[in-house]
Amino acid sequence: MNQSAAVFAAVFVALYVSHSVGDHWVQSSHQSLNKGRPGWVGRLADTRHVATLTLTKVALLLPVALLLDLRLSVPGIVVGLGVDAVSHWWADRRSTLAWLAKVTGKGEFYRLGAPRPGMGDNPHIGTGAYALDQSFHHLWLLIAALIIATV
């Protein structure tokens, strides 16, 4: 394995783990419940979520880089985490990802497990929307890791 591949692998693992921690442990209930709401309430909740998520990624990536002696550039980290933050904010507005699912033929899967209107079904984490959300974030984590490892 060459040096670039090893750096990419270490960066990706750090981003993947910090994404999970930031998206599930650090994100507040208020942010989770409101980030998809229309208007400024939703935009601000989403912005706060992405800010804490990005800080979580920095807090885990930097020790990994120091302990493994990874040669990462400040511009690479800023651009990589910036691309990741923008993509995460966009997807977490919810209507945007629902639109993407619809235009790509995944609308039915997106709605899988969602509460039915007027039925009072209990929503749970095992929904198509959640699976597509996480998959979308993983794609952008890969892109961010490539940027961070190569810039």
C-alpha cells in the first residue's frame, strides 16, 4: 500500500467514526427534531447540527493525524470538511434528500418505515429515509477523505 492510500484509509476511518458519533451522540434532540423544518427554525437547527458535527470530526481527526504522523495540509482539511459540511447540511434539510430520492426512483424506498398519515405509527430509526440519509453522508465522507488525503 502506498503512502497516499494509507493516509486516505486512516482519514476515512476517522471521518466515518466521527460522523457516527457526531450524528448520533453529539447532535441534540432539538437539532434532530427541527433541522428539517421549513424556514429559519430548520435552517438554524441544521446549521448548529453541522457545526457540532464538524467540530466532532476535527476533534477526532486531529489526534489520529498526530498519532499516526499523517501529513495533512490545512487547506486539505478545510476544503474536505467544508465539502462534507455543505453536503451534510443539504441532505439534513430532509426535503432535499426526499426530492433526490424521488427523482432517482427511490421515493418508495425513502418512505419505507415512515409513519402513515393519520395512523399514529411509531417512527423508528430503521426507515428508508434514514438508510438513504446515511448512505448519502458516507459517499461525501469518502469524497472528503480523498480531498483531505490528497490536497
